[in-house]
Amino acid sequence: MAPDSLGFRPLLLDLYLPVRPDPAPLVVFVHGGGWLRGDRSTVSPRLASWRPGPLARLTAAGFAVAPVDYRLSGEARFPAQLEDVSASVDWLAGQAAEHGFDAGHVRAGAP
């Protein structure tokens, strides 16, 4: 699909890795917004004032954390959002050895 086509944009993720000698379990963070709004940097408004933030706290506790983007409902019809998150999880599982997290312990969650 061409970059100027409706519904196209790169779907990105961030990867926060803890310092630990063994592979870390991975938390895939799916932002809230009812599939309608937000992005991977969006954390629940009730947690926005936390310092350090919830993703940093998870990393400090020894978890690898990957907040992921997905197409919003204005870009693609449901279940495209679930397909995008699933594709992120699959991609991350394939990158586990390279980045030092445990592909056998991958969990997805949302606020």
C-alpha cells in the first residue's frame, strides 16, 4: 500500500529493557482509547502523573516492556486492531533472543 493511501502509516513500538543477567519476561502494553484514539505513548490519564511512569516501573521491576501502535478505528475496521497487536506480539517473539527477553513469557495488557 502506498504511503499516501487511506489507512497507511507505519506501526511502531518502543522496547524498554531491564538490566538483568537472564532473559526478562515481556509485557506488551496496548494503550487505551477504545480503539478510537491514542498511541503507544498514551498511558491512562489516572496514571499520567506517576513519576516514574508505569512503564518505567515495570522495567525497574525486571520486565521488558513494549508499548505498541495499532491502527485506530478511523483508519481500519475492527478486528484490524487485534490483528495489529497480534502481529506485534509475533514480531517481538521472533526478536527475543536478539534483545534479551524471554519469548516464552510474553503477555499483552492494557490499562
